[in-house]
Amino acid sequence: MLSKFRDRKLVEKVTEKIKEESKGITLRIMHVCGTHEWTITHFGIRDLLPSNIEVVAGPGCPVCVTPGSEIDMIAELSMREGVTVTTFGDVIRVPGNRTSLSEAKARGGDVRLVYGIEEAVRIARQERNKEVVHFSIGFETTAPMAAVEILRGPPENFSIFSTHKLIPPAMEFLLKSGLSLDGFICPGHVSTIIGVKPYRGLAERYRKPMVVAGFEPLDVLLGILSIVRQVKGGGCGVDNEYTRAVREEGNVIALKAIGEVFEVADAWWRGIGSIESSGLRLRGRFEEFDASKKFGLVAPSADYMPEECGCGEVLKGLIKPEDCPLFGKECTPNHPIGPCMVSLEGTCSIIYKYRSLR
């Protein structure tokens, strides 16, 4: 079934439609998803588009926007006697402000990679003499798994440090900032959880057309065509191109679990700043599983990027990775300076890997 979404003739047909219907207008479209950037770069979508349409990457990588101060805190926590920190693979090498989890591990910290939070809970059950802290990172996509494990009742030696973040408030923050944008390609994975509804108010308030798109080349191109047509017709709605996976109301069961376990709070986005109501923290009745309460962890109210690092501007869609003075020189995947060069969903990492194809 998915083969048709890579069908060359269909791709060429939609591309011609975009060129034909976008004549006379100039569009700057933002996506907020690392996988969308992978598709766009890997398949050379930008090279297929006419010069009057620009697609830029926004804050679509949860690892990239995790504050360096939080990474420092968790790294230092892993050095404590009797504490094990679990996390996902693309987090371990992300530089904090002073250190990283990989550096902490090299210095003797107990840092373990897991494929999911359920594996972290299993470690806690097997090693009761250890305090197991899961560095719980992600957008709305990974929050349901954390919520479900908390509802199941993990052992008392388990806790999470939640740095989960919400995409719609970040989109609104960028629109409020005056960033020049003509539309949004909404993230597919996040939308399988939250549905289409959360974007509708944004589209109406800021008069910006939006589309929920999947991850195949044809998905992205159909999404762009949708925005072109909305702009030409004076519309500002939200189309759902990804109907095979996304429903209007989202995943009701997952949303219920998130609502039971987490409450919305202000959050700091690395390279962007504090965004109102954009984070998830554990509700008071689950504070026994809250690592910040258990270990007295308090992150600073501000954060920063390394000197000369352009990740913040990349995350806000202000510059392309190639415009950063460190890109491909001092900053490479083997020696990352900023977070966008580390994560598999980081824009700089993706562009660096596939730039020879461009």
C-alpha cells in the first residue's frame, strides 16, 4: 500500500500541480517534525519545489529542545551512589551546558539505554537496591507510555524526570513572535495522539492554513499542495492528509491517560525560551514517582546554547543549518557542539548526513 506514496509518476504529477497552482504567490511553510525533515531531505523534496515555495524546519526534535541544564542535572544524578538513570539512545550524547550523559557514564555514572519506559520499570523491579530514574523525554507521542506505566503502579524505587513538551503551544509561540510563515505542516506522529482539533483554533486565530501530513514523499507534497490551495482560496483551515492514521479527536484512550497522570505547566525550550503551558509534569497524587521531588532537582529558569552555535535559530526557522558558522566544521555528528547535530531527528544531523544527495 505504501509503495504508491513513493510512486514517481504520482510525485511528478503533484509537483506539477504545486508549480501550476502556486504561480503568483510566495510561500514560507514550516514543519515541526524531525521525521518530516528526514523525508524532505532524504527524498530531495525541496529540489522538486518551485523557487517561490520554501519549506523550513521548526522545533520538531524533543531531544534538541531539552534544556542543557536538565541534561546536566540528570547526568550528575547518575553519578550518585545507588542511582541508575535510564534514557533513549539519541539522548546520551546530547551536550548539556557542562556535561552529557555519555560523559557521566564514562566517569562511572550508571546510565543505561532503554527502548521504552517499560524496560526502565523492569530494571527497577529487578534491582530493588537501586533508585531507577527514567529521563522521560518526548512530545505528546511518548507521553502516553509514561502515563500508562505510572497508572500501572511501578515499584517505589522507580521515578521519572518529565521533560515532555507539547507542540501546539510551541507553534503558537512562533506565530506570536512574528515569525514570517504562511502555513504549517503539522506533525504526523504527534497528531495520531492529539488529533486534528488542537490545530483548528490556531489556524483560525492567526489566519494560517495548516495540514496534518504523513511521512512519505507524496504525503508531504500533498500537504504542501493543500496549503497552496488554502492560500489561493483565502482559507485558513486544517486539512487532514494523514487520514489513514490520524482521527479528528485523536487517540482518546492515550489522551485520557495523559490527563490522569500529567498536568500542563510552563516549560523551557532550549534555544527558544520559556513557552507558556507547553510542558507536562506529574500530578500531585503521583509525586512519589516524581524524580524532581524525590531528589530535590530544580532546573535553572534560563538556559543557553554553546557560543556561536546556531541551533536556537535553526529550531525557530530563522536560519538553515548551513548558515551556522560551526556546521560541518567544528560541529559534526562525531563531534557535536549543539543538540541539533546529535539526535536522529535533529535538523543539522539530517542535513549533514544527506547534504551530498542535495
